[in-house]
Amino acid sequence: MHTDPDPLTVVIEEPAEQTRNFIALAMQQILLRIAWIFKTETVIMPAFVDSIAGPGWVRGFLPVLNRLSQSIVPALLAGPLARKPQKKSWLTAATVLMGIPFVILALLWTQYSDTRPVWLAIVFLVLYSVFFAVNGTNILVFGVLQGKLLRPQVRGRLLGLSGFLGSFGAVFCAWWLLPGWMDRPDGGFGLIFMFTGLGFIVSGLCGIFIVEDHDRQDPHAVAPTGQLAEVWAAIRETPDFRRLIVVTMLVMTVQLLFPHYQALAREKLGATHSEMWFWVVAQNAAVGIFSWFAGWVADRRGNRLAIVYQTFCAAFTPLLAVVLVRMNATDGLRYYWLVFVMLGFTPVTMKTLINYTLELTPRERHPRYLSTLNLALAVPFLTSPLFGYVIDLIGFEPVFIFTSGLIALGVFFAMRLPEPRNNPISKDR
């Protein structure tokens, strides 16, 4: 008896136009990943803040500025993006603009690294917010283009290939450049930020190679002033999307601790910049390996299973840090890089959540749902300065254990998610 092939395992022969778009999108992500390693949120950026500021509550502002900027601006732009017949110019512009704040920071650090005036911290936080506003737009546009140009069964392949090649390209550059740069008296931040800025600019140019048809006008697209109602409508109309938001908010609480991992190692284990460059390498190598595996699982078994195992692993990351700092300083420092290996799940999980969202709703509503997903992420991040303050008050370990418990709760909700690829609507997209 004839049976249809399993849509999760079928091999799809892509036409030349889709192959070209796959390569262009992959190259954009590979180059962006190489640039990103030099501004890692778990090591480089907190270390820079500590060099110009100091207290834990200042570090605690990094995640909240990160997420608010990355969520609110894309939510306001979702309607205009949906009305845009072609999206590739937005991808190019957003990625190029990501580089500008870091070029400015590099020039400022070159000029003021010796004096480090108080206003430098304020300028940094402003530029940091601008960067993530543009980065959030870049993530939104990339997700929409991916949903438009690639079939669901090859999006995992894009995640795996770009994550693997991008991460190992980044590891090579970091291994080659970071030790010498971070050993400089000024921490090498001028060179680090200039490399980052120029890398983002080059990455953005990949968008010009995308071949994209014109979209029909989206009847659901609204002006920025109506986006709040659109956010609520997306949450209200789709029960599966509401469940996904709960999972996302829980698993991504791991990012609230991002600025504090390196501070924990410095205070408890006596870590210096000479160890930190290796943590950057370890984290990005892990991103490459996890991207490949997550993409393989997603293409063959669906994104739901990938989300479940990634959330399960993320729950152990804060606990691992606590265990290592309770060891003697020599052994704890020797194995602390394993914490950053586990943190490699975080960017992979975010991309998997985006791919899951793309399969929940028709293509014309992708901007609306992706921007809503990003906006929902901002809610837990409002507590980030409080996390930093509590760490100053009672120490790292209770906060890390509490966060691990929140993420573990996310595992329970992730297991209750449906697999959208079993839905006929998903198969038609």
C-alpha cells in the first residue's frame, strides 16, 4: 500500500534560487557570528562595564537594556515590515547599522582609555541600547526572510550549517587575536570593538545577494501605534503561542545571569583576563556543535523536541557554576570553562524558538508573531537590575540556584508544547 513520506524526514531538492538564498542567509549568519564573539555578553561586555563602572547593579542593567531595546523597537516595526514588498534591504541596513555603535566605542576607548571619565559609562549604555534595538530588528527581519524563502524542513539545516561554520570561524579568530588583545594594559577593547563593528558591516552586505519576490499587501499589518493591540491579538488567538511564550520567558531567564558569570569567577576563583579569552572560545565552539545537533533534530523530529532538550540542559548551567566555585580555587578555575560551554545553548535555543514560531502561523503573520515573541521576552528582564542588587546583597549562589529552578519549570511547559509540523497548516507553508 502506498504511503506518503514522513514530512519530517523527506529530503527536499531545492531550486537554484532557494539554494542561492540559503547560501546568502548562511553567509550573513556566519560573518555575524564571527563578529559577535568579540562582544560576548557573558565575558567581554561585562568585563568592559566593570572596567568603567563596577557595582553588580550596573552589570545588571546590561540584560534589561539588551532585552528592552531588542523587543520594543522590533514590535513597533513589525507592521511597516509586513507592508514592505521586499525585506532584504531591511536585513542589509539593520546588520550594517549594528556595526556603527562599536566603531564609535572603539574610537572613544582609544581616546579615553587612560582617563576613563564618568560620562563614558553613560555613553556606553546609550550605544549598547542602540545596538540592541538594531539587533532586534535584524533578528526580526532575518526570521521573516527565513520564513518567506526557506521551507520548514531546511531551516534547521540553515541553523546547523551557519552555527557550525560561524562558531568555528569565530573560535579561530578569537584564539588568534583575543589573548594578545586582552593582555594589553587597556584590555584591548579598542581593537575588539573595531573588529566587531567592521564584522557586522561586512555581514550586512550579504543581504544584497538575496533573490526575493514581492509580497502582497498584508491586510493584518498596522501602523506602529497599533502594535500593542496586535501583540495582544497574537497572544489571544493562538493557545499554542501562549504556551510558547511561557516556555520562552522561563528558559531565557538564564540571560539574566549573563553579566555575572565572569564576575562570579573573578570574585570566588581569582580569574583574570588571561582565562576569559578561553571562556569566549569555549562558548562559541559549543554554539557551533549545539547548532549542528539542534538543526539535525529540528529537521528530522521537529523544533519541539529541540526546545525540550535545550531547556533541560540550560537548567543545569547556573548549578554547574555554583558547584565549580565551591571547589578549591585551582580546580574550579581549571574547569570553569564548562559553564560557558553550557551557555552555548542560549543563542541556539533562541533561534529554535523563532523557527518554532514560524511554523505556528501563516507567513503573512510572521512579523506580528516574531515581534510579539521578542516583546514577551522583555518582561522577565525588567528584574535584571534587581538580580544584580540581590547578588550584591546576599551573594551569587542563592540567585543562581533560584534561576536554575525557574528554567527547570520551563522544561515542564516545553514538554506540553505540540509539534506544529504535525498540523496541515504548517505543512502547506
